[in-house]
Amino acid sequence: MIIWIQKAISFAAFIMLAALGELLSERSGSLNLGTPGTLCVGASVGFITAFNYCKSVETPNMFELLVLILLSSFAAGAIMGIIFAFFTVSLRINQNVVGLVMTILGTGLAEFLSVYFIESTTGNVRCDPAYYLFTAKIPFLSDKLGIVSDLLFNYGFMFYVTIVLAVVMMLFLNRTRAGLNLRSVGENPGTADAAGISVSKYRYLAAGIGSGISGLAGIYCVLEFKSGAWATSDIITIEAFGWLAVALVIFAMWKPLNLLWGSFVFGICYWAYLYLPNLLGVKMSDDLTRMLPYIITIVVLIVVSLRKKKENLGPEALGLSYFREER
Amino acid sequence: MSKTKEVKAKEPLFHIVARDVMHPGASFGIRVAAFVVALLLSALFVWVTVKVDLITFLKTMFRGAFGMDKVFEAEGFENAWTALLSSYMWATLKAAAKLLIIAVALGPAFKMRFWNVGAEGQVIIGAMAAAFVMYHYSTMPGPLLLLVMLVVSILAGGIWGLIPAFFKTKLNTNETLFTLMMNYIAMKIADYFYNLWRGAKSALGMINQTSRAGWLRSLWSGKDAAWFRNEDLWFMIIVLVFTVLMFFYLKSTKQGYEIAVVGESHNTARYAGISVTKVMLRTMAISGAICGICGFLLVSSQSHTINSAMAGGFGFTAIIVAWLSKFNSFTMIGTSVLIVALQNGSMLMANTYSDRGFSPSAADVIVAIMLLMVIGCEFFIKYRVMFKHSAKEAKA
């Protein structure tokens, strides 16, 4: 049971990070379906950077390595987001269409770069220094507190970064002027524009930073959840995680703090196929239990629309391009 | 000497104006230009990564897409027909037909502004239903079995499309996300049956390999002509029939008109006495049903088996095809051939230059570059960019 919760939390953490990025851009009115692609590119670029850095120096400097990994993943993700924003905000093309193309581009590019720079299409490649870096645990807290250590302090630093980021994003969206502007751009760009808020600026920034965060989630997934092993064939799995992250944003009703428990529910569901049959003493097909996260998301979608509470339905202008002259 | 002081407002470098309807020739020209730019960009990408020059790139792409040389060793080249069957050209046409029928299915839903991104799942569930009948009732007489498979596929696809539509009409649930999730549920169902039927074997293989029950080719006898016995050909013909039917359904029937009105504005539709709920449910049932038929065709005439990847991402690509073609089924023919041609051309590039690190995934990159350029050029068709000086001229 404890292992189940542990695994669920480590799964939850990177899905949540990806969802945080998506949430930011959705609150500004951009439904970025390119997130799965962004995740793949972030993972691929981040790992390539780490791998080649470790190969090029005798003893890798841990700090340099960390900065390089985080920067490259974030930048790769942010570029994807900015391309998305260019097409949807500046050129006003339909967001669904651009998002799907970005996912095709992202998965393709991730695979291509991985084969091109790592030159191994078969089997796993490892970059151990980076793996240790991401899984290093807090010394005292992680082993001296019994069950509390097992459940709460058994993870690498990104876990805590993610949680802090969720809180920061909540504060940003609800307590700051910029956050208010961002939300207004997502709810009603026409009104925001009339109030002198630059719709394009906010949407560009939200998509860029949001996708950057999703890119970080990609490398986080590889280095902690996948235990630091990289294989080009993993990209398909990462893409599927990306769609889960999109689902998670809806599940959390576009609120950062809901992501905390929402992602945990997803994590429990994801691993249910391993542990649930044993606990209940029944045999279940893992293919069917793996459906759970998607079914739950649909149920949430329906329940949310049943309640007809407006603030739970997501940003009102979600998915719509804004053109001043069409008001 | 009074000088009129000119007040200078800070003018932006350019501003954007919506166009009236553009001349069809001009918009076609813009699209062609976008296509050329995309090819050049792809060539640049290829040159930077594997140092292949433009001409070789174009030649290889063309050969991989439309080349008439043989892809695999068929049983001797008896005539032009068998030569065609084993060519790159045929592979492209075959895949394009698959993409086309899904795009055709999506057409009416998108025209209604219903974002059905669930085609992938609707195809898989249709295929799944057909395979289920094929697996469990293989003793039924051939034509009857195929008929039952067809009906079950239509029902399965239709229901898969109806579920999100039902919640959209009743509760206004977001259909994009709903249909997206339905894809994954369909895939997991397919995985479940795949593993169930596979049993201890390493792969499922073709269903009814020996009896060929439920295979389209079980319908004809050995006496029929070679071309007549070709399952791919029938697949293409059926797809083309649907393409033509869908064109006229949308253009010349009352139901097609209702779809257009609902797509423009729900309120207008209500005012005109059109039941939005009814139109939405009906259209999504049709859209899902055609996806289901695609699934049936895939199982009965192409793969003869199931797996969760059998739609091959075409359910998503078809969305882009339908959108690019402005829901016009005839335009979709060209668009789907073009996209598949790019994909197959890039695949040949990948096979030829794999030693230089050019992997098959580059096909996705090249297709994505093309799609971005082509959808990006829509902007220049819809809007006009006015620069400072040209704006002044326009005023004067």
C-alpha cells in the first residue's frame, strides 16, 4: 500500500508539472493541444544535453549539469510554446489544429533529435550523474521519520519544486495584478483589450512560459520516473502522459491547487493495475484499469457541466482567437 | 505665419485588416507559395542535418511518394497491374484513401463547429466491433458475416460519436476534451481484446488466417479477374463513393443546409426552427458511423486483425485535412494524397540516409513543417497586412 502511494506520488509529480504549464496557457485562453509534443521535446533535448555534457567532460560539475539540463528543457519547451502562440495569436489560426500539428512536430522532432545526437536506436541509454542529481534525497528527512519519510520525503528535488510552483501559480493567478490581467485575457479578451491589457503579450508569455514548464516536466519524467533510462521508443509513452496532463487540467477545474490532489488521484489510477487486484483479491485486466484516468476525467467533465457553476467551466474564451476588429 | 502643427500619433508599423472574400485564383496562389516555402524549409532541414542537396531531396521525396518502382518483391511482374500494386505509388494511394475517409467523416461535424477530435477512437471501436464479430461468429456464411460486421461497426462508431454529442447538447460539456478522452478508452478496449485473444502467443496475427471468414476477399471466387479480387482497390472505391456522397449531402440536402446553419450560429438555427439538438446528435452519429465503416474496412480488407495503433494517428491527421479543405470532400482528396505523399517520401529519405542518422521520425517533422506553413498561409488569405505607408496611400 505504501509503495502504491509512493509510486502514485512520483507519477503525480511530473504529470502535475506538465499540467501546471498547460494550466497557465489555458487560463490565458489558449487550449494548447501541443503539450504532449512539448513534453517529448523537453525530455529529448534535456536528455541529449545531459548525455553529451557527461560525455564531453571527465568529472561533470553537478551544478553546471543541473543548470544545463533545466535551461535546455525549459528553452526547448518555450520555443514550442512560442511557435504555437505565433500561429494562434498572431496568425489567428484555430488552436485545435495548430496544437495537433505541434504534437506531431514535437514527437517527430524529439525522436529525430534523439537518434541524431545519441546515435543509438536500440536499447536504453543512461546518464547516471544526471540521474543521481534528480533522485538525490534530503539527507535527514528521508530516512529518520518512519512512514512520514517514506511518503513525503522520498523524492528528488523536482517534487518539491513542483509543489512550490503550484502554490506560486495559485498566488500569481489570484493575488497579483498580472495574474488578474492574465485571467481576464482568458475570460474575455475584448474587455481586457478595452481596459488596455495587451492580449497578445499575455497569451505569448503564458504559452511560452507554460510550455517551458511542460518541457521541464518531460526531463523530470525521464530522469526520475523512468529512472534515468532513455530510449527513443519511450517517446510514445511520454506523449500519452502529455494527453493525461491535458486531461488533468480539466480534472482540476483550472485551479492550480486542485492539481495537487488531482494528480495524486491520477497516479493512484495509473498504478491501480499493479496493486488493486492484490488488495481486493480479484483478477483484473491491466488494460481495463488503465482506462480509469480517462473515464474519471470524462466523469469530471460531465459533473462539472452538470453543476453549471460558471467559474468551474474553465476560461470562457478558451480555444478562441482574438481579433480586435471582430468585436 | 501660422504653422499648422502636425500632431503625430504613434502609428504601429503595420495593422491587420480582415479581407472580403479573396479571389479563388489568388488564394490558390498563396497556398502553392506556402507549399513551396515548406518544401524549401524541409530541404534546409535535411541539408543541415544529413547534407543532402535540394535536387536529391526532391527526387527522393517524389520517388518515395509516387515512384512506380517496386517496393517489395511480388510474384513476378506479369503486367502493368501487378507492377502498380507493388509500387510506392500504390502504397501512397492506399494510405491516402484511409486518411480520406476519416477526413470525410469529420467534415460534417466540423462544419457544424463540433470539434470531434475523437475520430481515432471511433475508427478503432468500429474496427474492434467488426473484429469481435469476425472472431466469435466465424462460422456464419461469408456475405452475411460481412454484413453483420458492417452493421455492428456502424453502430459502434455511431454510438462512440453520439456519447459526447449527447452530453454536449444536454449539458454543454466541452466536446474537444470529451472526444479526446474517448480515444484512449477505445484504445484500451482494443488492447484488452488484443491481449485476450492473443493468449499466450507473442502477437495476435491475422484473425481467421486459414478460413478467411470475414475477409473481404472471401466474397469472390478464383475465377474473377485479378484486379477485381484486389481488396485495396475495393477499399479505395468505397472511400471515393463516400467522398462523393458526402459532398452532395453537405451541399444539396436539407440536412446539409441545417448543419451549415447550426455551424454559423445556434441562435439563427433556433430562430429558423431547426432543432440544434437533433442536428447535432444526427450529425455526430453520421460522423462516428463513417469512422466505424472505416474501421470495418480496415479489419475486413487491410489488416485482418486489430491493435490499438491501427488508425495510426490518422484520426488526428484527418482533423487537419478536413480543416484545411474547408470541409469540402473533393478538396480533401488532394489534401490527403499530398500529406500521405509527404509522409511516404520522407520515409524513403529516412531509409536511404539512415546511416547518417536520418530516422523515420523525420517524416513527422517534414509533415509538420508543411502543415504549419499551409495552415499559416490561411492568415494571408483571411487578412491583409497594411504597412504604414500603404495605409496612407489607401487613405489618399
